[in-house]
Amino acid sequence: MSNGNVDIRIRCQRCGQDMELRDPAPGQPWPPQQFWKCAACGRNFWTTYPPPKKPKPRPSAAAAPEAG
């Protein structure tokens, strides 16, 4: 189980134990719906998060207004 650089913990509403985040299959994109599973009682839980934002391209120097 890994959840990247973010420390998100979800506790099971049935038994109170920490749930495990199930990663997508290797090579597959990260879906907006994440699947959590409780190792203690087997309860499943879905959460939805938007995919990470892609970096915006920086404006080039040619597009900057000239001082003059």
C-alpha cells in the first residue's frame, strides 16, 4: 500500500481500524475514485479525488511586454 507523498488516513466506520488505500494496477493511470479496504473487517470504501493538476506552461520571454 502506498499513497504517494500525502499522508491520508481513513478509519473504518464499522470497526475503527485504519483502512488501506489500494493502488491502481502498475502502468495504469490514477483514477479519480480511490478504493479503500479495511484489513480487519473487510469493509470497502470509495473516495473521489480529482487527478493531480498538470504544471502550467510558463510564458516565454518573447510574450513579455517590452519596456520602453
